[in-house]
Amino acid sequence: DSTPEQVANDTRVYVSTGDGSAWTAPYGLGEYFTANMMPTATVSPTGKYAVVWKAGRFVPDGGDDDPTAGHIDGNLLFSYNDGSGWSDNVQTMMTINGRRQLADYSMAMADDVPMVVGTVIDSLADGTMRSRLTALTLSDERLPLEMPSDIVGTQPQVVALGSGYYVGVLTAASNGQAPVPFVEAARQ
């Protein structure tokens, strides 16, 4: 019998594209014998495809109470399809580990540039945790670019409109209501 840790550490992300009448054969992203989890895909206005996912080693956190609880020690990876096929050049968007995790996230593309918005949870040296909304994108040189904010929220959603991005996120207010602020995100 395989343990949840063994199963998690042998997963792969598959992608397929369709034209409304047929689908391409599934294409595997990531490496075997690695935990590849939480894929999120998007399509740009020009018809390019992209996917991000967590990849690395699954580390259980739940003990005997929940063997499926844990985190990924590895990276948030990005792959791109320009219409001629998936890039073999998988890029690292950010490093994640036991001290730094990316919780829920979403992705959109404008001008063929991805924008990932997620909740980053950092474990600080004093043992406390800090959670904040962070945008991840690629610079003009196609290098990872991280843009943290002071916004604390969950369930971020990002959409591309024209050449800009708009983000919605749930935040807790002092009255117990959960407003959904929208902010404009821009590449720097």
C-alpha cells in the first residue's frame, strides 16, 4: 500500500487544448516522482495558453490525524503555449517551502504576459505568520517578478481587461462583513 505522501510525490500535471470539436492528446508538464499540484490555466486574448502549478516534494504536516495535510517544498512553476506547442522551458515563478507557502491563487494573461495573484503566507522568525496578497508576473526580460501588497485577503481572482489586470479578493472587516475590494494590478 502507498502512503498519501508517496502518492502525492508521484503526480503530474497534464494539459490539453480543444477547438470545440476535438481535444489534443494530453501533454505532461513537470517531472515524475515529484508532487505536481493545484494547476491553474488561462488563455490570453491573442489565443496563447498558460498554466501554473506547485511542484516539489510533498511534506506531510497533519501527523496521524490527517495524513493528506501538508505543504510543498519546491516552486510555483509556469509553462506557456504560443499556439505551436507547450514550452519545454518551464519557469519558476516563486520558491515555496515550510516557511513560505502560496495558498489560493488565480491567473490571467494580457499581452501574452501572465499575472498570478495569490495569498502568500510567510512564517516569521518570531513564530508568527504573515499573510498578504502578492502578484507574480514576468518582467520584460521574462524573469520572475514578485509584487507583494499590504492587503490581507483570501480567494483572489484576477482578470485581464485590455492590457491591464483587475483583482478581487475577500477581506474581513471589523463588522464581520466580507467586502470584496477590486484593485488594479500593473507590471512594474
